[in-house]
Amino acid sequence: MPLILAAKLHGLSVCVVDRNENCAAYPHADKFIQASTYDAQPLLAMLSNIELPIRTLLARTSGPALYTAAAIDEKLNLFGLSQELVALCTIKSRLREYCEANHIPVPKGTSSKHPNQPSELPVVVRPDFPLSGKKAVTLCTQEHLLKSAIESAKAASADGTADIACFIEGNDISLLAHLDKGCVTPIAWWEELNQFNQGELRAIGLLFPTQVAESIKMQLIDAATRFAKGFPDLNYLLAFSFRIDKQQQARLIEVHADLTGDLILDRLIPAAAQREVLPDIVQGLLTRHFPDFTKGKLIPTAIRFEEDGPRLYQDTQLSVLLKLFNNTKEPLSDE
């Protein structure tokens, strides 16, 4: 909904696609197409009958629906989204293969399709093609835990495959950037705080802005640039998630083509910047000029995921917010 309202602020007519005509977006649609976003061909046929020109494509979704977004983009020649790019954003093993071929640091790993699994524990087992966020992601420190973790990940994967990667202890830093013909312009950095509880991954919070050393920023931008070189026609926003190890070395974990999670652009960055972010993002997609939240006056802001839902905190000192999460860190253990 916030993205639809942001588009309308710029005077755009909005065509909403959903198989449920009772969805929350229906009253705000200038045109509504009742169709599954998982099936591209019928949707492409319907879009060809729309008389108004389509100027931008907004897909805040994950999994199979992103392939439909890429098919629409390819047909309309909008931003350079492609099936190949979406595969790297949705399939863990494909991303690792691409990164290794392009000299982008990634955690070592393999797929459950291959018999040679990582020999060194601990490992993180996760769906190769996840359908739902962090579901079925397991940290295994003992070999006897692998089989059940792999089966759980396979059941939660769209391709029925599990990804097994070496676990790297460290912090998670994300970069939202504008990619234009192989060039990368940072828009925002933030920290994602996660923990493993009895082996199961749990998100505990978000922090923005985050303190990132210049040497680490250079690593992240270099990795994003190497990634972008493979898509010279791309002119769009991508979010890159990195793990920074104890030696301050960065490895790429995930790439997102879905404008990141809702809380980041809807609550976290707007609270820190004291302004709405999504209208600026829509404006950027129309004009190719995006906002810059890497500098300027920003209020240190955190979102902590609590039992009754996400809660926003702010303070003048980032160190105060970090203390909110100090008691959530747990030792590396499956006991």
C-alpha cells in the first residue's frame, strides 16, 4: 500500500495485479487485473490491452512473482530486469556460482543436489529457492543435525533443494544502491541483527545509520560493482546483504530486487531521515535521480522485533541503541 500511495503522489495511474479482488490495494487501483503474479503469460497478454503507457514497474515481492516482474520488464524494456538477474536474487546456489565466476567473495558452499557437502562445521542450511523469508534456516554445529535440517530446507524451497554454506561469524551489513550500466551509487547502509536460537535463525532487529568503516564500504561497493558488470543494461535499485567476519572481510550473502523489506523503506529510514522515502524512490525510478541517505542529518534509529511486533527506538547516540541488542547475542551452540 505505501508504494501505491507514493506512486499516486507523483500523478501516476496505478494498475494493480492480484488474484484477490478483495485485496487492500483494490480501492486504490486505477485499473485492477485479477490474475496470479506467478503466471507471466496471461498477465502479459492482459497488459498489452492497456491503452495508457507503462512508465515504471514496482514489485515488492519475492520468489516466483519476481520472475513475472522480469518478464514484464523485458517486454516493455523498462529497467533491464532479466530472468537471469532474478535467478541470482532468488536461488542461493545460482548466486554463489555467479559470484565465484566473477571473483566476488561469498561463503563456500554447495547444494543438496551434489554429494560433496562442506566438510567443516558449522554450516548454515537453508532453502535454495526460499518462498518465505528466513523460514527453515538452520545452523548446524554437529553432523547428526544435518539430515533433518536439509530435509526441512528442501520442503521450504520452490525447487526442492537445500543450500549448505559454511557459517561465518560476524555482522550483517546491507547496501541499497542504484545500478546504472555497471556503475553503483550507494543510497543507504544499514545493519541487520540476527541470531540463531537452538539452531534456528531469528531476526532480532535493524539499525540505521550504521557505523561502517571506509575500508569495508570500499569492499562492499567493489563487490556490488563486480556484480553489476554482468548486467550492463540494468538501471534499477538492488539491495546487497553482506556478512562481515572478524577479520573485517566482507562476503556477499544475498541480493534483493524487491526494494528490500517493507520495514526498511517504510519505517526505519523515514524515521531516521524525518521524511518519507518511498515517494523519492518512485521519483528516482521515473527520473533516474535517487535520494542519498548515506550522509546528512540522520537520527540514529533501530527497529527491534519484539513479541508484540516490531518496535521503533531512537536516540542521539548509536551506542545507546546498540545496547538494546547486547543481551540478545547467544553463544554458537545447538545444545
